[in-house]
Amino acid sequence: MSIIDNINDSSDSAVDTGKKFVKTSFEYYKLKLFQTLTKSLSTVVKLIAVGGLLMIGVVFLSISTAVAIGNHVESIPLGFLYVGLFYVILSTIMFFLSKKVDQKIIKNLSKKFFT
């Protein structure tokens, strides 16, 4: 009977160790998910804050540039047209470079996410 008792004790010990491993793994992945979510959320909040202020700055710079160009060419609407065309050209360039930007973002995020 001693062999059966030893096997029973070993299997109970293995079950306890397995339960402890599953519980520890669950806690680890829960913390890892929390870390990833908080980093992502803080990045989004910073991006919105900085992006919002930057956008306000760009709007004021664009208006002042359009007025300055308009005064130079003696036609304010033409100055606004030039600034508008500049943004259209810039947007077109960004559209064609978007795949490279996507690849770089995926590469950077995969390093952070899978480590």
C-alpha cells in the first residue's frame, strides 16, 4: 500500500503545484495587461494634450502666414489659397508615406507589447 500512498501524495503535490502555477500565471498576465493599458492610456492622453496645443499653434501660424503672404502678393485671399495648397501638398505626401509610418508603429509597438 505504501507505493499507492506515495503515488497519491505525489499526484496531490503535482495538482497543488499546478494550481499555484495557474494562479501565479493569471496574476502575472493580469498585471502585464494593466501595465500595457496604463502605458497606452497615458500615451493617448499625452498625445491629445500635446496634439491639441500644437494644433492651436499651427492654426495661428497658418493664419498669420496666410495674412503675411496675402500682404506680400497684395491679395489676402490668395495668401490663404497658398497656405491651403501647402497643406494639401503636405497631406498628399503623408498619404503616400502612410504605409511606412504604419510599419514603423507596428514594429515599435510589437517590441513594447511582446516584452
